[in-house]
Amino acid sequence: MSDQISQNGASGDGEGESKARGLSGNALGAMFMVLSGIGFTVYIVLSKELSKEVHPVFLAFWRSFIACLISVPVILRVGLHKMKTKHPGLLLLRSLFGTLGFTLAMVAVSDFFTMSLSQFNAISFSRPLFVTVLAAVVLREVVGPHRWGAAGVGFIGVLIMVLPGIFVFWQPGAFDGLNLDMGTLCAIASAFFLAFAIVLVKSLSAELSAVALLTYANILSSILLLPFCFIFWSDASLETWGWIVFMAGTGFIAQFCYISAVKVGDASFISPIDYLRLPMATVADLIIIGFLPGANVWIGAAIIIVSAGYITVRERKKAVQRVARPHDG
């Protein structure tokens, strides 16, 4: 979902429209972000529950294909000229990384593994940390010591979540009970690939709108996942198909609300609200499996959130300075 958002930042037009309705851009953005968090939580809960009956890769295809059916009429309404691009190769690469990211996310939270929704969400918050590293390597962005330091601290938070024994690493047998399963590795890989997609979106957003990028993402993801849909084909009941459609629709709405939130609100104000997904997922874990995350998850998540929040605020300040600089003289 959130791999689409870094293309726009706050939009002056969107804020003007929201003020006309009696709400500030940040207030409307906050509402959209809360709705996005609720939608995304429902989406991953349904994904986890449906994986008990059908393969998560099968679910990933239908999530993308149904979202494609929803988004195509939208792009037809705004005009096919919005889909023109001079960088088809870059667009395909971005879709490949995005597809890997959300597919691995569905595998990570699936019934195949024991990962809780709250731990998955906490790990997903590491995306801004990966974006910082990839922006420096791929886009050759200048990353100062503050952002490098924040990224390093954030990755320590990830280690705390996946390696609880790190608290007492000096003691013999601290990591004897280590259980770094494939679910955790898939969640970390998902965050990495979605971060890569975000970095590529930064290059594409100059010529493509959010709606166009969203449509391309769903179309290309459907094409990329089609062969795997047949490989992992699962027979589903009529009721299960109904839930699959509902899951895909919920994911699309959550994604749309996320994009809308960042479009009308200030990124430094809106982004921290996304962290409400963690307590939402914790409530879902408690209701569904009667599980509460351990102290290492909360501590690691807190470190990641603080470091990612610092990076977000600092990037926003840098963006404002870049915009203001031409007028300084």
C-alpha cells in the first residue's frame, strides 16, 4: 500500500479544496490516514485468515487483478494521456519490486508462519530506513550523518525485534532459542523491495500522476503474477471468493486513502499517524489469536518509529529549504 506515497508530498491544490470544505489539509489528511490504517489492518487480517484455505501467492494475484479492475475505469475517466511515459523500463522495474514487496508481505503474514500481525507491521515501518540507504546508492542522493545515524539506530530496532537475545548478547546461550523463521525474513525482504519501489517512484513521479502509477502497478503486477497464480492455484468456495474480492477492495481503498492523505496533508504531520497501524494490529492479534507481542517487539518498534519519524521530518525540512532557496537572493 504505502509504496505509492512518496511520489507527491503535500499538495497545495488538495489543501485548498479541503479548506473550502471547512477542514484544513492536515485534518483531512489525518482522517484519510486513519481510514487507511483501518483498511490496511482489515486487509492483512483477511489475508492471514484466507491463507488457511488458499495459497498466499494465489491471493496476491487476485488482490492485484481485482484492484486493476477497479483502477482501470478511474484512469479511463481522467484520460489515457495520463498513462504516457518515457521510461517504460523503469516503470516495469518499479512494478517488479512493488510486486515482490506486497507478495512477500502476504506470504509473511500467512498461515504458513507464526508471525503476528503486530510484529509484521512493526517490521514494515523499517521501509524509510531502507529508502535512506537506497536513495544514497541508487539515486546518488547526498545523505548526511544525521540521516545515516537515524537509519543505523532504526536497524538496531529491527535486530531487537528479530533477535530478542541481543539484550543479553554477552551471556552464554543468549541466542540458543533463536527462531529466525522464513516469515520474519519475508517481512524484512518485503520492506526492502517496497522501499526500492518507493525510490524508483521518486524518479517516475515527475511525469506520472498517482492514479497512473497506481494503475500501472496493478496492471503489471497482475501480468507478473499470472503464471504463479496457475502454479499455486487453489480451489476456493463461493464464500471464499467473496472474501477475496472484499480483501482486494479493502486493500485498494486503504491504498487510495494513503495516497490521498499525503496529497492533502503535510508529510511530517501525516506520516506519524500511519504508526497507528501497530496498535490496530495488536488489537487484531488479541481478538483473533489471543496474542500480545513481547517486550522486544514494542521496544524495537519504538526505536524504528522514532528513527523513521526523524528521517521523515528531516527530509521534509530539506525539501522546504530546496524550494525556498531560489527565492533567498
